[in-house]
Amino acid sequence: MDNCECCRQKNTPRDERTLRSLKSRLNRITGQLNGIGKMLDDNRYCGDILIQIAAAEKALQSIGYVILQEHMKTCLTEEIKKGNNGIMDEALELIKKLK
């Protein structure tokens, strides 16, 4: 069975500590998003909601940069060692998407 682009796997697994940290951060972001939903339900002030949305966006961007850093240290390095220089184009596109 071929691996499709949407379901590729990392060659180098994340260590347990990194995985726990990432999942913990993601759980906090999920809590923030749920809090925003509750703020909407409670008819809270728009400015307060926007502040929480900005905080959630920054938290998502932060976890994205952590994963990008890991990607560059593992997946990108492995692919370059295999001679896949096209991986640099993918890395640049990923960086653009995180902006």
C-alpha cells in the first residue's frame, strides 16, 4: 500500500518527553478554544473574545514552530542525507504557511 501525502509517517519518532509536551500544549489550546466558545455563549464583550482568539493563535503558531524545528532537525536532515534536495522547497513552503 502506498503512503499518500496526507498520511506520511516520521522516520524518527518523537521522544516521549517531546510528545507529552506537545500534547500538553495542544490540550491547553483546546481549552482556550472551548473557553472562547463559552465566552460567545455568555455574550461576552467582543474585545475580550478577540484577545482570547489572539492568544490561541499565538499558542498554535508557537507549537507549529516547535514542530517545524523538529522537522528541520530530523525529517529534513534525513532527506538531504538521502540526496533529496527538493525537500528544501517543502521546508520553505511550510515556513510560509506558518506566517
